[in-house]
Amino acid sequence: MSNDILFLAEFAAGKPARSALELATGAAELASQSGGAAVALAYGSGAADGASALGAQGAARAVVLGDADRPAITYAAAAVATVRDADPLAVLAPATPNGRDLAAALVGSLHVPAFGPVRAARVTDGVLETEQATLQGSVITTARPADGAPSPSIALVLANTFTPTEGGTGSAEVVPAPEAADSAFAKAIVAESHETEAKVVNLEEATVIVAGGRGVGGEEGFKPLQDLAGALGGAVGASRAAADAGWIPYQLQIGQTGKVVKPSLYIGVGLSGAIQHRVGMQTAEHVIAINRDPDAPIGEFADLFVVGDLFQIVPALTEEIRRRKGSEGA
Ligand SMILES: Cc1cc2nc3c(=O)[nH]c(=O)nc-3n(C[C@H](O)[C@H](O)[C@H](O)COP(=O)(O)OP(=O)(O)OC[C@H]3O[C@@H](n4cnc5c(N)ncnc54)[C@H](O)[C@@H]3O)c2cc1C
């Protein structure tokens, strides 16, 4: 076994996904603890051209699994061959649909220990040690491979577990993946793809989030929140109650069974701040809550708690922000 830490790095049009930057930073951190190198498993369109830039976050090498626009699972055969060859201490995969597919293929093919979704990872006594939240976030479990377990450990890592470092100047050495045995994984191709009209917002990358809950009362009730998010250049998110009611797509749900976000500003509107919601947004830098109930749990951890009717406060806030922005531009 080597002391290297591998990580999955997804690309689109030559640009790394945010998860790739986060995991490059995380892998470099763990590699400095294990005495190995951080190595990217780069895949997706433009991966061959874009992969060397991961050196800025500390990757020493990038193995290109393939650089076509095709389903992530079709890179599984190359990923398995690369991991088998490298025999690293650990492989980090993002806890995204694509990351989960590839991690499952690795674990299933190599029969190695799996962890996740993890919210912290480190190398202790030469093995990967991870932390995950269980029982609705009320218990944090620390896990490591059993004595004598085969390497590597595969960890699914939650978004925002690592903060990408910026401004590094290193460049990673780019190498092709080893020849993979013919595999069912490589049999799917993309026949055609086109952009949909709906703009998919990546909540995990938003720096400002306005999240609505049951208190907004319906789909229409999200309109003032969208206006506020628009005025702030942010995105709209939701509690599970709002997503379950069908007022907003599930992709925008924040919490234990939704997205884990880390904006600089999170505004929770008409949501109570249940523990299952809180675990998805508790690392926000600043939290503002707008709620008509002065005893709502969110008031206990908000930096600013505004007690009142959201339908009066939110439009007034939006108007004031627009007015100030307008006068700045004048
Ligand atoms: C296994 C499990 C997983 C879960 N995962 C998640 C998850 O990922 N994310 C998540 O969010 N939840 C999750 N939940 C659900 C969670 O427990 C709560 O039920 C949910 O978060 C409550 O949503 P809410 O805050 O929108 O609704 P409520 O708790 O009903 O709160 C609504 C709030 O709106 C306020 N309000 C009402 N009208 C107004 C108004 N006009 N102006 C201002 N304020 C108003 C009320 O005072 C109240 O505080 C999970 C639960 C379980 C059991």
C-alpha cells in the first residue's frame, strides 16, 4: 500500500467542479498527514486540459480517466484499474450522485471499506479516520477500517467539508489512466445532450442563500424570497416541509436529507430551524432568521433574529436593498 490519497475530480468544459477543488484541498491535507501525495482521478469533458490546474490546491498528479461528456459511471472501469494499480491509503469521492456511483463501483469491485457521508476526515495511526453524523445529527460517529481490512478506504465526503485553497501556483503532472479490462461499466455512451430551460442552481456553491419553510404557505409564497435572493445575488433554498409540500424542487432542500451548504449569509424565512435542517446550514458564516414566533428554535442560533410576518418584512427588505444598490450605482 502507498501513502497516497486519491480523489475523484469531475470536469465539465475543462473546468473542475467545486467538489474537485474541495477534495483536492482535502486530499492534500490528508496526504501531508500520511506522508504521501494527493492524486486526482480526473474525468469529464476537458479533464485532460484542466487537470494540471488542480496543482493549485495541492494535487501532485492527475490521472485522466477520460475526458468525454459521458455518464460518470462509464469511467468506473478506468477508476478501478487506476486505484488497483496505485493501491493508495484512501480514495475521497464527493457525496454527489456521480461521486456515489463511482464510489459504489470502487467498493463493489475492490471489496474495500466504505465510509460516509463524512463531514471530517484525517489520517491517524496510518489509516483513514472519518466522522459522520448519525441519529439526525445528534450523534457524531468516528469510524476507521477494521484491523487487517484491505486498502484503500473509500470515503464519500459531504460538500463543504473542505474549503478550497486559492491562489496556489503548483501544477499537477497529468498522466493517462492504465489500460482497463473490458467492462460493462464502459458500455454506455451519450447519444445527445442539451441544456434545459430551468436554470439549475448549485446551492452548495452559493454565497448567499434565502431559505423558505412551511411559513411561506405555498409555491407563490416563495416569490418574495426569490426577489430577495435576486437583489442579493443569491439563491433560494428550502426546508423539507416546503420541499415535501411540492412548493419547491427537492434539489433545493437543505438539511440532513438535503444539501449541506456553507454560504457567507443564510437567511431562514418562515422556517423553525429543526435540528435536521440545522445540520445542513450550521456552518454558514452569518445567519439571519425571520419568523413570527419569538420562541422558534432558529432564534437560538441566528446572529440576527427578526420577529414578524415574513410577508411584510421580506418585501420591505428587498426594496431597501434595491434602493441602496440603486443609489450606489447612481
Ligand atoms: C429523518 C428526518 C430527516 C429530515 N431531514 C430534513 C432536512 O433535510 N431538511 C429539513 O429542513 N427538514 C428535515 N426534516 C424535517 C424536520 O424535522 C422539520 O420537520 C422541518 O425542517 C420543518 O420545516 P419548517 O421549519 O419549514 O416547518 P415548521 O417547523 O412548521 O416551521 C414553520 C415556521 O414558520 C413560521 N411562520 C409561519 N408563518 C409565518 C409568517 N407569516 N411569517 C414568519 N414566520 C412564519 C412559524 O412560526 C414556524 O416557526 C427531517 C426529519 C426527519 C425525521
